[in-house]
Amino acid sequence: MFTGIITELGTVTAVEPLPDLDAARLSVQAPGSVGDLGLGGSIAVNGTCLTATTIDPTAGTVTVDVMGETLRRTTTGSLRAGDRVNLERCVPAAGRLDGHVVQGHVDGTGTIARIQVHGDWRQVRIALPPGLGRYVAEKGSIAVDGVSLTVTTVSEPSAAASGAGDWFEVGVIPATLAETTLGSRVVGDAVNLEVDVLAKYAARLLDYDRAAGEAVATAAAAAGTVGTGARA
């Protein structure tokens, strides 16, 4: 588990495609994160939970293998050598939860649609991919490229129905702009998004119960029809 509090800005040093395995191998310069990181340990790269497969403490680098599903669902597949990335180690059981509960399981990618500059902070609007709007609530939490942020504004539900698409806005303070990749993002950039896990579970329960209820009603109606036919 992570908290969305970025602890280091790393630099991608190499990206090796592994087409036969539908995967890629990513190496990151991360001197502040590899000190006590063991093989098999978890590290979030731009909000994506990945497993350390090779560690070089002397060079300060960590290598991770990225499966095809992750490459397709996140921005990881577009990373190139020299790119800066947000890094966070998993939180220890006794650690502080300074952000919010982040699993490192990216739900999809959004697109920066607007950036408004207000002095030394920014208001950023991000267009959501289809299906994620229902999980985003005003004053709720969301992870953007692994950064825990508070949602300040959300689009109306009618936006998706009209074809305009769902969006949300976050305010980004100077410290976050300076210490994460969000300070260098521009309109049109893709970002990893992870919505609140509690919202996902709540929606799943509602959808499951609704679908189960409809299935029971359909089965009961079908049984009634069969029974009526038999009596006739």
C-alpha cells in the first residue's frame, strides 16, 4: 500500500521491450529509494506498483519488469530514457498515512485538459476516460501519477451523457509542483489515475446486487411463464 506522498523524483535510464513475453524491463535511477529496497520489494513508479527485480545500490538504480496489461493500461509504456518519474516506497505498517490509501493499481489514464495559473499554484483540469467519472467525488481523493490530491470540482453527470466527457479538477500547491512531475506537465499530457478504492468497492456491491436482483426477477418471471404454460 502507498499513500500518494512522493518521496523522490527518479530518472528512467533504460527501457527494454520484451515482445516475446508481452512485457518490458524498466530501469530507474533512484538513489533515495534503493537503500533498503530488497528484491521483490514494491515501488510505485508514477503511481504504478511494480516489483524490484534487480537492484544496484552503488549505482542507485532499480530495475522492474512491466507486464503487457500494465503497459496498456498506464502511461508506463510511453516512458523513455531520460524521463522523470514520481517514486514512492510502500508504507510500513507503523508509517504515517499522510495522503490517502493508494494501491498502485492504476484504473486508467486521463488527459490534462486545462491548466490555470494562480500565482505560484495551479488549478488543473483532467479529462477522465469513460467509466471512471462515477468514482470521483468533490472533496474526495484521487491519485494522479501517484500523487495524492483532493478533488476540488467535478463535471456534472450530464457531461458524459452529452458526449462532452467527464472531468475533474485539482489544486496543486507549490511544494507538489516542485517535488513531483506535475510541475512539468502541460495540456495534452496523459497521466495515470487511481480512484478511491472505497468508491470502487461500493460501486461493485451496488452493481452486483442490482444485477443479481435482476437475474432473480428474470428467472422468476421465466418460471412463472413455464408454469402457466404447463397448467394450460
